[in-house]
Amino acid sequence: MAQPTIPPKAKLFIGLLTARDDVLFHAINILQKKYGTIDLQSDPVPFSHTDYYSTIGKNLYKVFISFEKLINREDIAKIKLFTNKVEQKFLHNGNRTINIDPGYLTLSNVFLASCKDYFHRVYVGKGVYVENEYRYVAKHYQPWEWTYPDYRKKEYLKFFETLRSIYYEQIKQR
């Protein structure tokens, strides 16, 4: 019989979707105060894959950040709830001005947190689910058939592969 084992800590990342540099700056400051030093930040990547976020603004872009401190994987539920509260701080006329999506990276996978259930998502508690966006195969992250269209972009994949290298060095030292 296999014995339960606690997996290694994971690498927290957060995707921020907005059209406003000022909101992005303030949201990142709040997240940094909560989760510590940012060790990787992507360049802004234009976002035009769906009209779902049209109330956030026009000329949307996404920025990814990751944090030096590793997390316990089960903490993703409370992290998602916190990022939802941060989104609420930036409401304008009842509409979001930013979408904040946390997730975590392991050597094998990249998971994104959501408060919406679907067939390919796993419930992790507190009304939060995780969705596996990538698996690591042949030295690269590979998307699944359900992976969001924007997560198939080469800029995203480059960010996550760079982040994996940082994470690998971190866990190698433990």
C-alpha cells in the first residue's frame, strides 16, 4: 500500500488582465505586500481572445508575476479568495478594472485557480477549483485540449518555461 506523501512546495504565479497601468501598478503592490518579493514579471501581452472581459476596458493586456517564496499547494484556495478581494478594490461603476488569476507551477504541471466548476477542474475547497493548463513533456510545457487560447501563446509558454527554470533551481537547493 502506498503511503501518503506531501508534495514539494509549488511556485505561485498570478496573471493580471487590465487596460489600466495605474490599476496594474497598485494591484501588484498589494500582491507583493501579501506574497513577498517578485522574482519574475512578464512583459505585457495583448489580450483579445474573448469579449468576456469587455467590461474591464479596451486594449486589454495581461502581465504575469511570480513570487520568490514557494507555497503549499493547498493554499491556492485562500490565495484565489484573496485575489478576488483585491479585484473588488478596483471596481469602477460596478465593473472590474482588473482580472486577477492565481495559479501554481510544478516541475510537471501548471495549475490555474478558478471559482467556476467544469468537467476538467478539481475542487480544492472554499469554493475554488484548479485547472491543469499544461503538462511538461519533452522539455516543454504542452497545453491540453481545454487550455485557454491565450495560454497557448508563445509569450505565455516562454514565461512558464523561464519560471520552471527558476523553480527548479529553488527546489534543487532544498
